[in-house]
Amino acid sequence: MGGTEHLTVRREGATLVLTLNRPDARNALSLPMLVGLYDGWVEADADDEIRSVVLTGSGGSFCAGMDLKALAGNGMEGEHYRDRLKADPDLHWKAMLRHHRPRKPVIAAVEGYCVAGGTEILQGTDIRVAGESATFGLFEVRRGLFPIGGSTVRLQRQIPRTHALEMLLTGRPYTAQEAARTGLIGHVVPEGTALARALEIAEQINACGPLAVEAVKASVYETAEMTETDGLAAELARGWPVFDTADAKEGARAFAEKRPPVYRRA
């Protein structure tokens, strides 16, 4: 199990929990954090015992975006990871889920600040839970910057364009309640309970057939921009083989026998 000084990794049953761990900087993105995130996504993809991933932050914040002090030329912590970036110049985009989509479901558990790069990473997750005092927003334009983590492409596909443009062009903060009304997040829960709720959702996913879960997630994303005709054809090609798996047969037997299924990814 990996992790770095700014990213902790732990297991909760079949769920891998990745925690952004730089609380003194509201979990602003650092090189150690990006390396840890990327390694976490790789670990989740490679380990068949992992069925879901929860992404959260420590110290009452999710992520306050890029470390602007480093951007201004004051140095980035974790220079000893620089060789990782040289070996894979795309690593930071994969870490932020811009150029990588994990095959396992990813649930975001947000408390406190989830702004700028934090909101951009959020758009790469599948299910989103936020504490009622959480704050969202894409502040880049206020600082003369561009939200290059994918927001000008993804946000308008995830929420109505009028809301996406307002968030992108005003750079203003959004409350958890506003974010839920626009559709950016799915659940608003009492402050301090986002992680617990995310883990509950993860457990519900983990109880399902893993091959089916992964196929459903893949189908949703790969058909998103297709015509209905092409999408239905792609869905059939992706979904029909699931019915021939041992897991599908186990699900049917367990239902008939009124017992919990035991899935083996077969």
C-alpha cells in the first residue's frame, strides 16, 4: 500500500481510502500529493480485492487547489519526486483524473474547501458527498488564470451550461446547498459526516457484482457523447458478456436462496 507525506492510503474492507493530507495548506496540491494520488489510482485499478475508492481530505478541507506559492516561483515541496514527473510528464494530469479514469467507482467525501483544482478533481469522481459547510468554486479567473484541469470541458457536461458558465466566469464561491442544486454534488450531509456517508455508499457498491459494477461505469462514460443508436449498441457489447459470468450465476442463485451473494470476479 502506497502513500506519501501528503497523501495517506488505507483500506476499509474492499474500499481504498485516499486522503489528501496537507491540512496546514488546506490540502493544496503539492508534488508529493500528486504522486500519491496517481499511485493510489494505479493501486485501485490493479488490485481486484478493491471494489471502490473514497477520496477525501484531512483537517476539515478537501482541496484548495494548486499551491500558488509554488506557481509564483517559491519552490514546490517534495522535489525528491521530480524524477517521477520526468519519467511521466503526464503524471499530474492522471493524478487529477484529467487523463485517467479509474475502473472502480470513485466517491468524493468533501468537507470545507473544495475550490479551484479541488473542484476540478471533483469532476473526475463518480459520486459526491459534501458536508453542509463545504465551499466549492473555480476561482481561476479571479487570479488571471485558466481552469486547465478540464473544467471548461467537463463542467458543462455535468451541470446545466448556464450554471457551468456562471461558476467559471464569476469565480465566486458556492455553498454545498448551491452545488447540490446545480447537480455538482449528490448529497449534502451534516458537517463532519461526509466520509461516513461516502463509506456507506461504497459498502453498497461493494456488495454488488464487481464485474457488473465496472462494466456499468465504463458503459456510462463511453456512451455519454454517442448518439442513442450508437450508445445502445455499445451498451449491448459491454453488458451482454456480464450475463455469462460466474458472478451473474452466483447472483441469481443467491437471490433464489435468499442469501447474500459471494462474488469472485469470474
